[in-house]
Amino acid sequence: MTVKKVKFEDIRKHKGRTTKKELDELSDTDIKEAVLGDKDSAMPTEDELKEFGTPKKRNISDDEKS
């Protein structure tokens, strides 16, 4: 895998290839399997998850939706 450095102000110019539909279709099991299969990733413990808490709903601008 290649790492490409991008200036913060240029981030919005780059588009990912994953669609919202693809993300919405992922199950918790799919995500856990991907995390467990990634040698560079670590599953947070239940205590760590509690520390993060529940994410707040955020308003998404029209630029971020596409």
C-alpha cells in the first residue's frame, strides 16, 4: 500500500471510491472481520468504547454529501 501526503486544504479535492450505499450495507460483523484481518488495526476494548461514548449527529454540508 502506498501512502500519499496531501495538504489539509486539498483534502476536499480528493474523492474516495466508496459510496454511501456501500457503507450503509456493511454489517457490524463485516466491519469486525475487516478490523480483525488488518494487522495494523486494533479492536478497541469495551472500556475504550465507553470512553468514546456515543457520537453526536452532525450537519453535513452539501459539499460533503457528494
